[in-house]
Amino acid sequence: MRISDDRYSRDRLRLDVAIHFIRHEARTHTIRQWTGLTDDRIRKLYRSYLHGGGAHVTRHRGKSPQQSAYFLRTVRLRQEAAVLASICCLLGVLNYSRGAPAQLSPGIGRAAALCQAYEAYCALVHEPAITIEHAVLLIVTLSHGVELALQGCRNCGALLVADPLALHPPHCVICSTADSPPAPPQSRNL
């Protein structure tokens, strides 16, 4: 194998990953950050391969999401964030060990694995609430371990996305419903 073959494969992978990001409606800044392509090359990719090709892809403008509290707003978002984080750990986007922040593994391979993880998440979750931009925010925030962290459920050990500064250890939805006392029977007045 010659050096030029290796460079060609790496460049081809960058273009393929950029097209995946574009199809998932990622912003140009995010695509540039994860693939190393220039803004001009990303726009040309969009115009050449996706614009007018029958598939409607929205190009978002402005800043990417930056508030990690988004993932803790509702039970559904917590569950979906845990699903996405679990898939990212399985595919090697995040390296997770108990008690330590999840570290990002470097390179264009990580970007390809992130696209694969996001596509698996979309296939598993009915009407996903997390966009590719939020997925990038989740991965970066988990890798820092300051605002959000991967933790195990205190009862069953399921992987959860949680606030690392919370007073009580987290528990999953299934364990929290099992821990709660049964609802008292409703009395009916006739």
C-alpha cells in the first residue's frame, strides 16, 4: 500500500462523514470541527450531492446548542441521553470507566463512529428528541465530566447521564418506579 492510497482513504472518509453530518442537518461549524474540512468544501458538498437531489435537508444557521441542562429537563430526555451515551460507549466514541470522566477518543474515526451511533440511536428511539447538534454537545460535555457525567443506577447499575454534583446517587426510571410506594386505591362516590 502506498502513502497516496492511505491519504486517499482518509480524505474519502472525511467526505463521507461530512455528508452524513449534512444529512443529519448539522451546522457547518460542527462539520468543520469534526471532519477538518473547510467551510467552502462543506458548502460545495451540500450543493453537489444533497441540494436538489430530491432529499430535503435543512441547513441550520447560528450557534450550536450550548446548554447541557437540556438533557436533564424531562424523564424522556434523560432516557434518550442515556441510550445515546451507551451507544457511543459501545462504538468507541466515548471511553467510559466507572468513577472517571468519559474520555473522547481522537480522530476522524471518532466522527464516523459518532455518525454511526447517532443513526443507531435514531433507529432505536421513536421520534428522537436529540438532534445531531445536541448529540455533539452531550458527547463533549460528558468527556469533560463537569456539568454532566456517566454514572450507574444505584440499584441496577444501568448507565445514566446525571448531574455529577447531585446530592443523591442517580437511579433509572424503572428502579424509581419500583422504589415508589404503590398508589392508594381511589375511592369512588356513587
